[in-house]
Amino acid sequence: MSDSSHKAKLKDAVRTLQAQWGVIRSQWNDAQSDRVQHEVVERAEESVRLAMLALDQLGEAISRARSECSEGGGM
């Protein structure tokens, strides 16, 4: 599975979370729902954002390593 497909799955998961949370929030809007919004939903969104950045960095590192290896070591 490629980095782009991993990122696509993460994006889809966040979209699903946001859509389902929107439905829940339309019927549940109090201090507890605010806490869940902050402690669960927003943290999950941030975690996914960071994971996607890490996948980008990993992809760049792998590309550099492949390039250096194909050039005869690069050291």
C-alpha cells in the first residue's frame, strides 16, 4: 500500500468522524459534548494531521535513500 493510499484512508476517516460527529452534535450540545469535541474529536483530527505530515517526511526520506543507493551509496 502506498503512502498516498494511507493518506487517503486517513483523510476519509477524518471526514467520516467529522460527519458523524456533526450529526451527534446537532442533537447533543452541552458542556460534556464540548469536552468530547475538544478531548476526542479535535485531538483525533490533529493526530491525523501529524500522521499525514509524518508520512510525507517518511516518503521524502525513502526517496532520498533510494536515490542515494542508486547513485552508488551517496556517502
